[in-house]
Amino acid sequence: MSGGAAARMKGIRWERAVAQYLGTATTRSTRPGVHDDAGDVVMENGLLLECKDHGSWRVQEWFSQIEKKAGPDERPALILKRRQMSTAYGLVVVRLGDVDLHHL
């Protein structure tokens, strides 16, 4: 597993970019040693977002993590960064049952 300060900062930059794109703020504490049990971005519409900027994706694992963090009135979602693409081209992973495909 890779990590370190550079990887954390890359993730924090992606979280902030997503929050700015969506017009909201991140919930993540960027203070060293502070554990964070919330999603990275919480939307007023009940979406709980986990933002990931990794070279290899572990979608099943990450989605399970955000599902565990979600409260009963929240819908979990992953926002995955795509290399060499702007924030608008990030991919969203949600449960099919949480999406009304007739109104997209």
C-alpha cells in the first residue's frame, strides 16, 4: 500500500477540487493525527462523497468503506479522478438503487 505525505496531499487536493466544483466544502480534517469518520464531501441532498485519486482503483473496497460511514438518510458515492482530465470528467460510482435513471 502506498502512502506518505505526498499521497495525502494529492488526495486532499482532489477532495478540494471536487468540493469547489460542486460549490460546497470538504469535511475532511487535514490536521495530522486527526481521525475522520465522515465522508470527504457531504451534500445537502443527502449524498455522502468519498473522493479518490489513485493510480489503481479498488472500487469495491472503497465503496464498502463509504457505505459504512453513511447514515440512514445518506446515499454513499465515490468520486474517482481520471488522469489528465479536469474535475468535470471525474467518475461517480453509486448504487443503482440510489439513482432515478428516468430523471437524469
